[in-house]
Amino acid sequence: MSLINELPAIFDSFSDARRQGFLTVLELKEQNIPLVGTYCTFMPQEIALAAGAVVVSLCSTSDETIEEAEKDLPRNLCPLIKSSYGFGKTDKCPYFYFSDLVVGETTCDGKKKMYEYMAEFKPVHVMQLPNSASDDASRALWRAEILRLQAALEQQFGRKISEHDLRAAIALKNQEREALSSFYRLGQLNPPALSGVEILKVVYGATFKFDKNALIDELNALTAKVRQEYEQGKRLEPRPRILITGCPIGGAAEKVVRAIEENGGWVVGYENCTGAKATEMQVSEEGDVYDALTDKYLAIGCSCISPNTQRLNLLSQMIDEYQADGVIDVILQACHTYAVESLAIKRHVRQQHDIPYMAIETDYSNSDIGQLNTRVSAFIEMM
């Protein structure tokens, strides 16, 4: 694979990946390749890959269709839910339009009810997520849900999923996760090699690149190039190092990252679903495949799980490894589980690590950018 000479051009390729992905999806459909749409990192993509399908993250990080969604859904609902439903309802998301099946999950009550309405115009399969990850009954439930998903995909696409295909899919996803984590761990370099916007652009854009082998090669090449240039002295100036936790970041929510970096800080790591939460743990390639998938996906530290010790453990690990000077908790409006859990995160960050913490509640509009800049500027000055 040939490297692009200029680093910004490589980043632009990831930034443009979502738009280019629309054309790729059209080509896939012309080849009769199944497409599975998903919204959440709890969805075990290995099952769909083993069925010969391509998995795509669906549009849900823009306020473009929220007004249309609010004709059916409450205004005081999480913007991610309204955006997800609005793009599906209006057919403004080609990924949703071409999806043969949408796989949802019961991570919150709002999404559960949204999937009921969505099922009126698109085939939807909902995985029933347990409330806990620490007991045998919860593990048994999630293992059964993985098997139920497999049966649904086999019926939808008329193809039996073999253990051989499933193990191959697990190995491929592990390679992808390793390539992604190797890239975003560049944030551990001090002083930084990349801005948080650049890291986010690649990690978010990678979800819209469907040739996984090509993506793995591209990520590994990019990581190697950044490290090489870092060793040659290409580095950013020292600033307070911020770790982001909380709700998914991407699309319109990128405004928080920009506010941090335009007001004197660097975002060096993402603990949320956009970053480490989804990729830090691999699926074991030994033993029973369904046990391995159960272990990996129940280890995701989402606020819908109680007690959520996985999030606290990963947060501590990342604060140390990324040498974070402060933690900003990004909470989407009306996301009740993350909003309630913010107290536990604040206590953990301040008491266990003795560094500053701030919670930011926001949505997908630009109406709070001035307030964001003011609050973030004061937070960084405090350091």
C-alpha cells in the first residue's frame, strides 16, 4: 500500500469516508451483498460478518432531521434517539435506506420505544441487554441473545453461519480493533503528536470504511507514519491534556472537542464508545465462540449497566496511560443514565486521581457554542 505523502491528506480521506461510503454501499447492494445497520457498540458485528453481511453505523449525530422526528417523538428526548429516528423516517440516510436489517439494543427506554416505531418502516431486530454484567444469569441472557441474533440473520439472509466463518470474523474484527487502538493510543505521546480533532476524524471515519483488510492496512500505515514524524520532531506544543468520557462523540458533538482545543487544551483520549470503550478488549480466539463473544461485549462499560465498574476501571487506566490533567464528561441532553452516573464519575476522578472534572450537557445544535467556550476556557485556565 502506498502512503500519501502529506499527513493532512490522509486525515481528509477519513473525514470524507462517510460521504464516499454512500457510493460504496450502492455498489454493495448492486452486488447483492447484505447490509446490517447498527447504532451501538454492544452489537456483536462478528455474527453479521460471518453471515457475509457488511455492518454500517447508521446516521445519528446531526440535528438535520430532529424537527421531523419531533412530529412523532417527545421534544425532551435524547438528540441521538431523535436523530436516529429522523434519518430513518425521512430516508435522508443512505445507510439506513439500503440496510436489509437494523439491529438495535435495549440500552435505554427511549431507544426501546423508538425501535418499535422504526419497525413500522424497516425490519428491526432488538437485542435484550441485561442490566448487569457481573452475574451468571446476565451472562446467560446475553449469550442467548447472541444466539438469537445469529438465528435472525440466518433467516434474514438464508445462510447458515458456520463456526469456521464465525472464528474468521472474530479474528478479522480483532485485527481491526488492534489497528484502531494502536492509532488512538498515539494520544499517549507527550507532548501530543496529533490533536483530538484529528484523532476523532480517523476513529469516527473508520466506521464508514467497509473493506476491513484495507482499513487495517491504512490505519497501521497511518500510525507508523505519525510515529516516524514524531520521532523526527513533529510535535504539538505542550498544553493541558484532557480525557473525554460520557456519551458517544462524533458528528455535531465534535463541537465539544473543538471548544477544548480552541481554548488552550488538547483532547488526548476518548474513553467513550467512539474510542476505547468499544475496542480495548478483544474477543478470545480460544474456546467456545459464543462464550468469548459474551465476555467481550458484556465488558463494555456503558452507563446502562449497573454496577458499572468496567467504566471506572477503564477510566483509571486511561487517566494514567494518557497522563490526563483533567476529565470532561460529555452528556447528551435527556441521557438519564449518563447524567445520573456523572456523580460517580466525578467522585472517582477527583478522589482516586486528584485531577479536575467537569460535566457538560449538550445536544446537536450550535446554540450553546458560546457557553461551551466560556466553561471550557475557565476549566482549562484552572489547571
